[in-house]
Amino acid sequence: MTLYIILLSYVTKVLYTVKTLHTITDKTGEMMKSVSAVKADDIAVIHKILKTKFNSDIYSDIWTIGCQMALRISDLLEIKYSQLDIEKRELKLVEKKTGKPKTIRLNTKAIETITARKKKYPDDVYLFQVNSNRAKNKAICRESVSRVFKEAGDILGMSINTHSMRKSRGLAMFEAGIPVAKIARVLNHSSEAATMRYLGITEEEVLQTYDDFIL
């Protein structure tokens, strides 16, 4: 009976949270945009397309690092090597959108990609730096990444954008059973309700839990 009460209380709380999603706004007062996530198997496929179909390794590396770090694209593209501590496996930054400091632990795939880029481009300041005549010694712009990601998605018949990396990691964590509260911390969302909206958790999915858990 105690377990039933706890479960019922939790589901009711989640249901209430979902019902408030339509009023959740970000700091600019705008509704959070729906974005496209991809499954774990498709992450590797997209990486391969980005690496083989486009004339640069920067797009596939952005995809890889983005899926590991779950940063907003504005923060991801501005990473400098000076912010990265490979020995401590850390990236320290201040988020542009929130103004909050954030520390990210670098996993093995992130370290592998960062190390390879540093070896290949030893004089770069930014992790994702371009050195064309028009944009020399600057970080790659968001518009270029958006265009290439869209083209890659069109090739695969998928909807991909610069939010997809961040959302894909969040969704993978959710499907692995990580609590929404912890995912909200990873994504630096202001509330669990914002995270649920971001991950596309619907009211019907919450209602389905009443059928899924009969005690």
C-alpha cells in the first residue's frame, strides 16, 4: 500500500507538471522550440555522412562533441582549447544564455576527438576554428553548421538541426532511466517541466503509466 501511494503521488506530480508545459518559457519570454532528437544507432550514421559527404572534418567533429557534451550550440562553437583540461577531463565555461558557470566532464570519445583536432590544427585557438580568407582565426558560425546538418538530414530523410545533439543526449539519458531531475541539471534547465517539454514527453505518455503500473 505504501509503495502504491508513493507511485501515485509521483505520477500525479508528473501529470501536473506536464499540464503546465504550455506556459513554460525561457528567459527571453519565448516558448521553447521543438527540436529533433535521433536514436543512438542513427548518431553514428549521421557522423559518417557528415565525415564523408562534406569537404571538412569540422562538421562530424562538432556532431560528435555535441552529442557528448549536450551544450547549447552557442556555447559549443565557442569552446577554446584554453578552457579544456584533458588531464582533469574537464571543460569549464559560463553559459551564454543563462550566465551560469558550468563544468563538464570529458568522456573518452570527447577526449579522443579533441586530441585529434589539436594534433591536426596545433595553432588553432578555438576547438572548431575556421581559417578561410573571410573568417580567419574565428570559430565556425552557427549558420554554416545549420546548413550542413540540414543537408545531411535531407540525405538520410531525417530532420536534423543544431539542437539535435543536445536533445539526443537528453533523450538517451531519459530512455536509459535517468531521472528527469538529473537530466534537467545536465541541460541546465530552470525546471523539470522545461526538460519534459524539451524531450517531448506528452500528457498521454504520463497517463499511460496508470495502465503500465498496476500494483
